[in-house]
Amino acid sequence: MAVAMKHEPVFAPGTSWDYSNTNYVLAGMVVEKITGKPWTAVVRERITRPLGLTRTYSPGDVPTLPRPHAKAYQQFEPGGPLLDTTLLNLSWGWTAGDLVTTPTDLVRFWQALQAGRLLRPAQMAEMRRTVLAVTFQDAFPGARYGLGVMWSPTSCGGYWSHGGDVPGTSTVNGVTSDGRRAVVLAIHTRVAGDEEALAIYHRADEAVAELLC
């Protein structure tokens, strides 16, 4: 937060939209202040343990992954080599991304969230209140953003999702509003060229939409 507060606002509050990991860090600080507990304990008590997400955890200072696991590769400059980034500790992301999980656990989470097992109806309605995701339109045309979730329109209606990226790994996912159908794609190679990277996202997004329709 100290780093973020050194920068001027990109726009006046309420006048536009942009994605910011800082907001997720701020949310984590609020959770810890209200509960008096580490955010990891709150996640265990309210999400992973009740849902049986046994492969989802915060790694702390451990850089390794439990076997079996996929390897991750990142290209840091166009035309450059693919470098193994599997051993990457994400504690720097804190509540903006310091979790390890599996596609199966993520599917279970998405289904439970959209089926109303984690939030009360009023909270669900607030989470789903969206605005146009202005800076996402090139990658996700028509996308709208709520509280931690994104809505993408499709030929059969639309779906909720939230992807994530770290060096070498990306996830593209989606779930129907009733939570009955969900799909998670794990991508373990990331390229440096903007056009090529965007093309991969588009293909993955199209696959998710096709599987959910």
C-alpha cells in the first residue's frame, strides 16, 4: 500500500475503471482488521475447509509444489528462450494472489460461490453489480467487472470468471450463474509478444464459452 500511495490516481473516483491488485491487498487488510485473524486462517475457516478444497493453500515461504505438478515456462522477451519458472514463491502477492490450487479445487470453488454456498443473497447481488471493464475490452470484448468477478457475454447468455497470471502460468475459467457448470483451463507457458499472448487468451476464452454454452 505504501508503494501504491506514492502514485497519483489514474482518474477521479467513480469516473472510470481499471484493474488493480492493490485493491485486493486493501481487502485483505480489512479482513484481518475486522476478524483479528491472519487472512489465511479466514480463508481456511470460511472457504477451503467447508468446501473440502484440500489442494488449496498459501505456501508461505516454501518455493516448491507438492507432486505431481505441471512445469511452468515464461518467455521474458519476444523471440527469447522459454525459462522454467516452476519454483516461484508468490508470497509477495499476499491477498492478491498468494494461493496454490488445482483446476479441480477451483471448479469446486466457482460452483459453490455461484450456487450461494459462501455468500448471503444481498452479498451475492453486490458482488454481481458490474461496470464496464474499460481496460479489458481488447482481451475480453463486452466484459464487465463486479466485486472480484468478471462477467463475459456469450451467444447463450454469459458467464462469471476471474483469471490470473504469474510468470509462466495463467488460468482462464468460467462458471454459469447457477453454479451448475464450470470450467478451468490451466496454461503453463506464457509468451512475451503482446499480439501472440492476446491470441492465446482469445483462444482460451472461446474454449471456455463453447464449453459453457
